[in-house]
Amino acid sequence: MTGLGTGINVVAIVVGTGVGAVLGDRLPKRWRELMVSSLALFLLALGVHQAMQTFSGEFATAAGGAATILVLAALVLGGGLGAAVDIEARLDRFGLFLQRKFTRGEAEDHRFATGFVTATLLFCVGPMAVLGAFADGVQGDPGILSIKAILDGFIALAFAANLGWGVGLSAAAVLLYQGGLTALASVLSTVMVPAVIGSLTAVGGVLILAISLRMLELREIAVANLLPALPLAPIATAVYLALA
């Protein structure tokens, strides 16, 4: 059934958030911090692996030396667009709005908004969301999104144990984002050849790297401002391959 993968993913995030938020204060702080650090290290490795699509794989083979330029240009131009609009600040303000709506304002250090923004970025940035949505929309295969759901559920649990219920609202963003991609899959599938998907994977890997650095508190990067790079990379790659 088309859309089943996104449904499973949303449920996993909600359940993971519920378990993490309920058990949060009951779990030792050291365990919670170690769990988040472990996830951050895994994401660091995942980001490196995916970013390497710039130098190897079907994208690098098809685009040749232009692959590096395409990825770099997408990041620089996308970052410029994102900074001009200031997507990060807008997401933060939206998170704070939700915090006022759904809490009594007792949360310290904007934990609610931080949980919503960080989880939304992490669950939507990865190429598994795009690849899974296409597989679900074109083939009716929820397999990739089911695997993503398991990972997202554990991440939601770890985040919610530290940041609370705001993490759960990211499920709405996942529903809209992945659901929208699934609906568009039949139209875009003819354009999203492996090389084009590889460019998306490479840029997504760089963004996942940035998220892992934030989670490890090594560098506060405005990852949301880099989001425009995600559509720019496959568009630029498709145009380049068509003209090459």
C-alpha cells in the first residue's frame, strides 16, 4: 500500500518520543548523554560514508571531476539562500511557538524547540527519506522507510529523554515531507536516475555530518540554512548530465 512506509515511520517517532519522554528523568543522566553521543558518532560515520558519493559511486562516475564542483556549488549557493531567508531562525521561532502552545512554559533552555528543530532536520535530511519515499511511491515498497523507522524511533527515544516532547512534533514534518515526496514520486521517478540520487546522497551526507557535530557540541552549525542545497544538488546534476 502506497504511503505505508511513511505511516510506519511516523508511528515509530511518536512511540520513541513517548517512551523517551516518560522515562527521561528515570534514566541516569550519564546513560542518556552516552546514548546521544553514540548516535552522534554513528551519524558522523554515516555522514562521511554518504558524502563520499562525491568521489566514488555512480554520481562520481557520471559527473567525473564536476562532481566535486556540483556538490560544493550546491552547498555554497544553498547556504546563501538559506541564510538570506534564515531558515534556522524561522524553525527556532516556530519551535518556540509550539512550545508556548503545548507546554506551560516551564522548559528551560528552549529544550522543546531544540528537540523539534533537531529531530526534524535529522529525520528529513537523510537520503533514506527520499529513496524510501520513491520506492514507496513508485513500487509500493515500504522496506527502506521501515528500516529508517527503526533508526528514527531509537533516535527519538534518545532525544526525547533529554529534550522532551518537542521531538514528537517532528513526526508531523516527516508526514508532510515524506508523504509529499511519495505523492510526487511517479512524476519525478523518470528524472531521479542513480547519478542524480547520488548527488543528493552526497549533499545529505554533508548535512548529516554537520548535525553530528552539533550533537557532539563541537560546532554550532546552522544546518537548516543549508537545506536548499538538497534540491539544488540533484537539479544541477540533472542539468549538467543533460548538457554533457
